[in-house]
Amino acid sequence: MKTFKKVIGFVMAFMLIAGGLGHFFAPEAYVGFIPDFIPEKLANWSSGIVELGLGIAILVPKYRKKALLGTSVLMVLFLPFHVVDAFRENPVIGTKAVALLRVFIQFLLIYLPWFASKD
């Protein structure tokens, strides 16, 4: 089970680092999720920095558990954006079915790092 949890950690780290870099190199992919009342660049850059930081921290054994818990918290914070997207006329992610699938995946992204953080 310990090996499985480490694999989850490495997968989450990769996803966070890739997603974090995406906020800087392909910000347009994230803009549609950002509500109008939040400054676009601030939200994009802040999210990217947090994702990069958590992804890197997961790779450091000393910080792995806290970073995994932080990842779960971040995914909870992102959940409302995906729920709103699923109910839009034209979801950012594509079709309504894909947007609904993304909400389900978001719940997995909340659970898996939490699970991996437990001894």
C-alpha cells in the first residue's frame, strides 16, 4: 500500500507541476474558469505558483504529507469552478458531458492526495 501511495504522490506531483507551468505558458486554457470579479493575471499566476510549489513539495519526503494535504485543499477550492462550468451553456472544457466528467475527476483529485497522505 505504501508503494501505491507513493505512486499517487508522484502522479499528483507531475500533474501539479505540469498544470502549474501551464498557467504561465498557456494561460488561455485557464482563463475561462476565472470569474469576472477576480483579476485574471493574479488568479492565473497565483494558481500556477501554488500548483508548482505543491508539486515540488510532494517530491521532497520531508514535505510530502503536508503537500498532499495542501493539494486536496487546493482541489476543493477549484471544485466550484468546475461545477459552474458543468452548468454553463458552453463549458470551457468542451461538452457538458466532458464538464460533468471533470467534476467527477475533481472529486478523485480531492480524495487521492488525501488518501496518499495517510500512513
